[in-house]
Amino acid sequence: MEISGVSAKAYTSAAAAVDEDEELKEAEEEKASQEASKTEKQEGDKVELSSKDEYSETDVEDKVSNYIQNILASGNLTDASIAQLQQYLSTFDVAKFIKSYGPFNSTAEISAALYAVTSGMVKRQEEE
């Protein structure tokens, strides 16, 4: 059985249109994939801190004790400086400290507050 009235030109142009449609679909899918990849790269890893990440009074008290013990262990402090630091540590009120300088979300924040409080207490002996 022969089909008449269809030219070879019409057949090839119809096949080319089908191929073109497939290429367009593939190009669109590839473009969508690349955009999704870009979006994922732009979003990246995000860290969100909540108020639940705050240090407790016990944690703050431990950090303060360690900070002052490290200063005392560094040596070369005057006797008056040692006495002031020991007195501060023995009378330390963690609730008052947090209320004045906190809340704290990191050790760096606690250290910065302690530096502000103790910087006047730390005196080094003069080297002779």
C-alpha cells in the first residue's frame, strides 16, 4: 500500500519539528536544573541561633572561674592584684553579672565582659 500526496520534504520537516521539540524540552530541563543548583548554592548552610542557646548560670560561673584562674596562673601579678582577683571570684554573683552584661551566647561574650570587669584589677610586677 502506497501513500500518495506526501512529499519527502513534508516528512522530513515533520521529523525535524519533533526533534526540535525534544531538544527544547531537554534545554528547558537542563536550564531548570542549573537554576535549582544555583539556588541551593546561594542558600548554603544557615545557622540560626535561638534564645535557647544562652549559657546557664552554672555555665557562666564555670567560665568566670576558669577565666580568673587562668589570669592568676599566668604569674607576674602584684600581690594586690592577686588579692583583688581572688576577692572578686569569692564574692562573684552570677545572676548580677548576667543581668549587667548578658545574656551570653558564647564564651567570647563572657570573656569580653570579664575583660571589662577585671582589666583594672590586673597589675603586673615591674621587671627589674
